[in-house]
Amino acid sequence: MSAQPFPGIAHVALTVQSLAVSRPWYQRLIGTEPVIDEPTGGGFHHTVFQIGSTLIGLHEHTATDDGAFSERHLGLDHLAFGCADRAELVAWGQRLDELGIEHSEIVDAPYGSGLSFRDPDGIALEFFAPPS
């Protein structure tokens, strides 16, 4: 019996404290309008951006934890956006500078290179390129 191929990632949902803050921040970063922006009832509102075939959802709930995000807590460590190569990482570093978004230097490792930054809630994000 052959194994069924594992499907790709359809969407990622991030819980944010304030869509009023996070929606425009992600919109500037991604460079596009959300494809969905609606309250769904029960104190829940979501905004969704499409990146290729993947959806990135921002969720705001009526009751949220006041603590800042930490990748050291159980759950999400970070979300990485794929880049073709290190040159694209350099270009994204320049774009983050233009947007006024603080970020790390590019870190090179045997498995690839990454450029780390955080959203307004402190959620860890990264641009990542495979090794060349």
C-alpha cells in the first residue's frame, strides 16, 4: 500500500490583540488588501490575507491574554515566509527598513539563512531561504 501524499499548508491563523493595529501592519508588510475581513459572531473577528495558495488569518477574540507572545511557550514558535535565495533576504531586509520594522541581521546556517522580525504583538516571523 502506497502512502498518501501529505497535503500542503492551506492556512495559518494568528491570534492578535487588536486588528486595528495588526491589520494595517500586515497589509503594509504583505502589500495587499485582505481577502476576508469580517466579524463571525460570538466576539470573534477575522481578517485573512492570501499569499500564493496559502491564507494567513488574523483572529481577534473578545477575551485575550494580556501577556506578550513568546515562542518559548507551548504553541507557535515562529512563522517563516519562503524566499528563493539569500539575495531575496537582503531585499526583504531593505523593505523592512523602509517600513520601519526592526529586524535581525541575516543569520546563515548549514540548513539555510533567515531574517527574523516581530509583529505588533511580538509574534516571531522570519524570511527564510534554503542554502545556496
